Amino acid sequence: MPSTTYDLAVIGAGPAGYVAAIRAAQLGMSVACIEKDKSLGGTCLNVGCIPSKALLDSSERFAEAQSHLGEHGIEIDGLRLDLDKMMKRKRRVVQTLTKGIDGLFRKNGVDSIAGEATFVSPGEIEVAGGSVQKISAKRVLIATGSHPIQLEQAAFDGDRVLSSTEALDLDEVPEHLIVIGAGAIGLELGSVWRRLGSEVTVVEIQPEVLPGMDDELSAGLRKILEKQGVRFRLATTLERATVDGTRVEAAVTHENGTETLAGDRLLVAVGRAAHTTNLGLERIGLTTDERGRLPVDDSYETTVSGVFAVGDVIAGPMLAHKAEEEGIAAVERMAGVAGHVNYRAVPNVVYTFPELASVGLSVEDAEREGHTVRCGSFPFRANGRARCTSNLDGVVKMVADASTDAILGVHILGPHASELIAEAAVAMEFSASAEDIARSVHAHPTLAEAIKEAALAVSERGIHF
């Protein structure tokens, strides 16, 4: 079996893997990127971030055309949904981007190898595809991502009991979609199908949606979604799911006893698990933690010399942009460049409407760390641009250290929060104070003025509210 030798072999062509491969090639390394699936881009591009955002955008436009354009003087008669066409558009978006990665690989001289990778030794990998080939590499980067967590009491069947993958590709709008889990995936996909006409009930074991995000804004988003027709069962546990033909029954328990929810589809969205099985890790002496993740040092090197890991297979939030930055930092460290990831400045976004975005610490987390905090907030209903666009729900909340004025966190519930949060992330990357943002000139009228107003409110000198 002939062997090809590279400076770096990357296992996985998701956001962490393909970005790391390109950056390594830019730094002068010979690089192979191994991907077992037919399309490049991993979960994010194929069955995650990108298709979900395509459907969120399409469904948001449908909902807006149904009920929100009348006040603008736009009347639409005969509005109807063509779900097949919507799904075809989603697939075109995905296909365009996957082909784009292939083009980037060619441009940067990265060898794309199709097949499933297994370690033979720390520097040798067998790739099983159409045939078996052997890859030798001075270094190996594991970037194999994650997969949806399955519940014993609600095993995936791909038809009635769904993971996020199947929920992105239904050929009909469910009459009643039961969602288990009120994290970002559950709320986003629940929003898609609610806008398209499904009755949606979300079951969450915790007392509030989006555990881990700002408590006040999470509750605010839940109330807005309730107005949009999403029903919630909080502090509620799924005991079992039963499928009978086209009917799904979910038996749940809460403080008032037991309840049975009946629907035609059930989505399990309780999180994701690191995908580290079938890599032959035991052959090279690598062991995972209780969640299947690989321990790494500050340079993303595992306990085996020359073997590195980034993204969903190591500790931290499972976010595509976090994975990308880790991939870049890892290969830059390999090349002697001072790559780094500031984990305090990694934004987190829930792409419902309105969106919820945050970066840094919540008030609760900041106080647990011993900070005395000052907060400033500004509602979008007092923002001129939000008034012009009829997007009045939500607020910007800034958390600062009371003694230093350093920004500890920014949380935005409102229109285009996913775009607005970038300003806060950059500010935190450069250790900015609330005063720095308060003194920065923001164009008028813009939604971004709400961030400036929240910064002004930290020192109790807000102008427009």
C-alpha cells in the first residue's frame, strides 16, 4: 500500500477542519484534508448552520408577508407556501458553498481525500473509501465535529422521531411538532415550522429556555415566541415517546403530574456529542473524557505528541466560529506563529426572530466570578431605525465592571442581533471599556445606536431613554 507524506493531515472537513487546512497551506505546509462524507463543509454547512439559516430566512419572509406588511401599506392576496421550492433553494445554498470549499482547496493546494480515517500510529492514517490508502503526516489534526445526542426514551427513526438533520428536510409541514430541548437548535427549528403553519410545543427540563445565556433576555425571548404561537412546557421531563403510525405521543412529567402530548413529529434537540468513535484512538493511546472529548493543551495538542484536536471534539461551546478560530490558532502554533483564541470574546447566537446574541459574561456569571457590576440597557422600541422597520421587541444589555468600567459582557435581544454582536466582540477583544463605546460615533439612524445607548446607560447618562 503506497503512502503519501504530508506536513499535516486534517481529519474532518467541517468549519474547524477545512479552515485549518487552508491556513496551514498558506503557512507553507503540505496538507491533506480527509472527509468521510460526500460533501465538504461538515455538519455546519450540510445539515446544520447553513441550511437552518436558509430555512429561517425563508420562513421569516413567509411570516412577514402573512401578517406584518399590512401596516407598511403592502397587501398580498393569494399568498401560499411552496415548501418544495423552499427546500430546493436551501439545497442550492448548501451546494454552492460546498463547491466553494472544493475550489478553495484547489486554490490553496490542499489535497482533498474522500474516505473514513483511522489511526495506524500517531503519524500514519488509513483512509477507507473506494479503496484503502495510507497517509503519513508529521502532524495530525482531529476535527471530526459532533453528532446529535439520542435519548433512550426517544430513539431516532428518521421519520416521526427526528434529529435536527431530518427536521431540516421534511416534505410537509407537521400538524404538531413536539420539540424536546429549548436550546438554540430546538428554538430555531421550532420557529421555522411554527412560521410555516405547524403547531409547536417545546419541552425543556430546565425552568427557562436557553440555559447558560442571560436569564433576563432568555425569558424575554421565550415570551416573544409565545406571542408567535410557540407553546412551552418548562421544568418538564420527557419520560417516553411512542410512535403509532403517523402519530407520536410524548409522555412528560412536571410539578403538576404527568401529561401526554400528541403530535405527528417529534424533534429531539437536547444537544450534541463529540464524534470521536471509529478513529482508532486506542491504537495511539488516546483516551476521551466522559463526554467523548479529547483533552488538549494551550496549543491544542493532545497527550500524544504530534496529534492535535479542535472544535466540537474538545471542551467548550459547540460553535462553528469557535471551531474555525481554534483550527487557525492550532496550525499557526505549529508554524511558530502566535495564534490564539480569546474565549471571553466568542459570541453566541440564537437565530430566532428576534435574534438573541451574547458575548462575554452574564450578570450572574460575572457576580459568581467576584465582579461588582454595573449594567446599562436600552430597548429597541426607543431606537429610530427599529421604529422604521417595525421591529420593536428586545433590548441591548451591557455588563461592565463597576471599578474598571471594563466590558464583561454584552447581550442583545432584537433585530439583527447576530450582526450587532460583532461590535461588542471586537470591543472585548481589545479590552474596551463601556466608556469607549459610549464615546464612539455611531451612524444615525441605525440599530447599532442601541449599543452606544446601552454603554451610556452603564454610567447613567443615556440620552434617548
